[in-house]
Amino acid sequence: MTSIFMHHNQAIFPNSQNFIPERWMDPEQKKNLEKYLVVFSKRSRQCIGIPLARAEILLALATIFREFEMELYETTVDDVRIVRDMFNGHPRKGSQGVRVMITGWNGHPRPTGKSL
């Protein structure tokens, strides 16, 4: 069973396609949801680098969102919708993925040119 299959099970994660961080706020509900959160696998096959991976993700995202103002660039729901599950979810063939345009940089005006 893959993480995509588990994380999009509507009985466990209702409206799984929507960003609803409040679902993790209730301690009882959080305990139930964590049972089915298998991003890093579980038990004997669990990733030993979970703390490092979480720290890296937190630092990278915090830095990106602190330093840059961005907006989506030529990205649609179809570019990110998962249509194939081959251990990891994959979008449709030809998808460009999520692309962003940097509109500001830590209080500086928008960069010009194609250097970014």
C-alpha cells in the first residue's frame, strides 16, 4: 500500500485534495491521523533519517518563503493532480509541475531579466 493510496483515503483524510491544517489541531483526531500518515513508512521499514529530513524541509521552506515573494506561473490543477501511483504519485504526462515566478525578494523590487 503506497502513501498516496493512504493519504487520499476519504474515510481517513476527508477532502484530502484540500489544504486543511486545522484537521491536525484536535489532539484526538491528530492521534488517529498520525496512525495513517506513512510518508516515511512505519515500524521496521521506517526511514532512519526522519528527524534530519523534517529539519531540512522546515529550513528550506522557511528560507524560501521568508526570502521570496512568489506567484504561480502557468500552473494548473491538472499539472499537479496525481494520475499514476508508482510508489510515488505522478502527474499527467507532459505536466510542467508547479512553477512559480519570483515577484519580490526580501523587500527588493522584482528581479528583471531571465537570470532566475
